[in-house]
Amino acid sequence: MSNNPDTTALGIDLGGTKILTAVADAQGKMLSRDHSITPAKGGPDAVIKSILDSMSRVLTQAGITADSLAAIGIGAPGLSNPETGILYTSPNLPGWKDVPLRDIIEKEMGKKAFLINDANAAAIGELYFGAGRGARNLIYVTISTGIGGGIIIDGEIYAGATGMAGELGHMVIDDEGPVCNCGNRGCWEILASGTALAREARKRIKAGTRTSILDYAGGDTEKVTAEVIHKAAQADDNLARELITRTGYYVGVGLANLINIFNPEIIVIGGGLSHIGNMLLEPAYEEARKRAFRQAYDVVRFAHPELGRDSGVLGAAAFALKEMERSGKLS
Ligand SMILES: [Zn+2]
């Protein structure tokens, strides 16, 4: 086990339901890892206390103190600014408004900390240690209840002017489409996420379409989820298959936009909905092929994340090390 203080960082992947922390070295090797439930309903105070507890456990497990860390990287959901370290809002963390999360962690731990969007952290994790190793231009897309993402251009995460870049889920696909949580119409995530799939299924069931989807949801339309629809589709339910293909179509429209704009070598597609696999992804790739420029489509490789749940936590740690290196504080 390497305890080299210059190359060890603590990564935090803060989610709406779970907190993951890990001590990792510059090669992405984990020295320790901790997993706990996010007390989201308790607001920022309860959540921050849980993060600090988890950090203390993960350091003990690694047999080191905060002093021997190079830095701390925090991946957090929602809108944040890496420059100021402030988490503005987060749809999965009720009560969070303009929380100076980076400074709080820095003060408590006495260690330099860095804040980054969780999907951007996952993109970095996959670039350095996962499916994107060796790539220079990578797009990471996570499709679950919403759609998030991270853009890597020429080996660097693209943060934009104020750290807000990479909100892939809110590119407009259909300007007359359903209203998104952000207030716009027809965003990618309101058409191609798990939430979108479940919403369409409920609509069709209420309109009287014959389907076994409801049986898998115990007869309760409110319990119709992407998972339930996938189960029905595996049992050859026509509506379930049609809706998954339709969702795949919308995934593909968004992918075509990304391919035409960024000409990436690799697009890593993760998140709960991607576990449906080919039934969703084949129509997505097919639609992307039809819509993207052929020369750009031909070079892109589609991949699954290789780090599973750890892309975010490893990416947050790697981001912290990279930022230290950039500022000349790491040799
Ligand atoms: Zn939106």
C-alpha cells in the first residue's frame, strides 16, 4: 500500500441517496472505501455531518490522517461553481441553497478541497481509469431519472465560463415537447430518461392500451417505473417494447447532436436506464447513425462505464490531484 502523501487524495461522491468516499492514489488504486446513506431530508447540516463521518472512517481504514492527503475532491449533484466552491441548488438535495460546501470541508479537514459536478467527476474517472483510458475527447452520459453528463475536450474536463457546462440533459430535442423540470420544453431528459419512459407508459395505460405492464406494478399506475417496463418488455409485452424503442430513439437524437458538436472518440453511457441494454441502445445507436455526419459517427466508440459506482468517487479524487498539479502544489 502506497502512503505517499503527495499522490493520495480523498474523493467524495455525494448523491441524493448515497455518499461514497474513498482514499485513492494517482493511479486510481483505492486504499479504502466507505458507503453510507445520505440523510437528504435532514438538509445541509445533516448531510455535511454524514460526509465528515464517512471521511473520518475512510481515513482510519486507510491507516492515514488528513495531513497525509494531497487534497480532497468533492463530486456533488446539481448546479455548482468549481471556482467559488459553492453548490447553488440540487434537485436531489432538499434545502440546499448557495452552500459553500468546498470551504466547509476545507475548514473542517484543514486540507485543500475542490468541488466539481458529480457527472463531470464520473467523466474524469472513466477517462483516467475506466472505459476512456487513452482517449482525448470523451463524452460521458448518465441516463437515469434525469440525464447528466461530462465533456472531456483534449484530455481536460470542459467546465465552461462558470463551471456549468455539461448539462447535456437540457439540450432541447423537441421545442414543442413536454415541460421539463428546468421550465423549458422538450429537453433531452424529459424525452429520453427513465422518468420519461414511465410517464409515457402511464399515459398509454390510462388511454386504455392493452399491456401487462400494470401487472408488474401490482396494478398501481403510480408504481410503473422504467424497471417495471423493462420486466414487461423482457416478457415480450408489445407496449413495453414499443416505449423502450421510442425512448432509445430519443437517446439517439441527443447522441447525434453530441457527435456532430464534439466529434468525440468515445461516448460512455451509464446510469440506471442504460442497464436495459440493447433493447434501448440499439435503436439509440441506429438513430444517431442516421442523423450524425458519417465521418464523425464512424470514429465514435460507444462504451459502458468500467468503474461502475466508483467512477464518481475516483474521478473526484483524480480531479483534486489534477488541480493540485495544475497549481504547482504537487510535484
Ligand atoms: Zn430541461
